Amino acid sequence: EPRKKKNRTQDDSRWDLLKALKERRYVDERALLCQRADYEDLVRGLLDRGYIVESSVPCDGRWNTGYAISQTGLDAIECGRN
């Protein structure tokens, strides 16, 4: 389900992606209302920061993104920082 907030920022997308992975929901560039390249940059940044990890379940484009939230990502959500 696409996010409806207008004037979305990179932080909005980052938090939405982390929250979706925490809840084991599928999220992609369409759901985040961003371009594919921006989504790929977002994922790379979260991987580099250790907030997400590659999942043992490959991306199927419907139920799994191929990524999972890490403990660092869970801690960031709990602490309200990004």
C-alpha cells in the first residue's frame, strides 16, 4: 500500500522501510513513492549502516524484499533515531 504523505524525505522512506521489514511486510519503490534508483540507494545506505541485512529468502517481488531488519535497525526504531 503506497504511502500517502506528500513531500516525502529520505528519512521518511528510511523509517517506512525499516518499519515494514520489522513487521515482515513487503515494501518497494512503489510503496515508498520513490524512483527505483532512489530505492536502491536507500537500501545500500541501510545495508552499509548495518540497519538491514540480506535475507536468506530471496526477493520474490510480492512477499519478500530479500532483506531483513537487523538488531541495529530494531534498536534504531526503538530509540527513535535514524
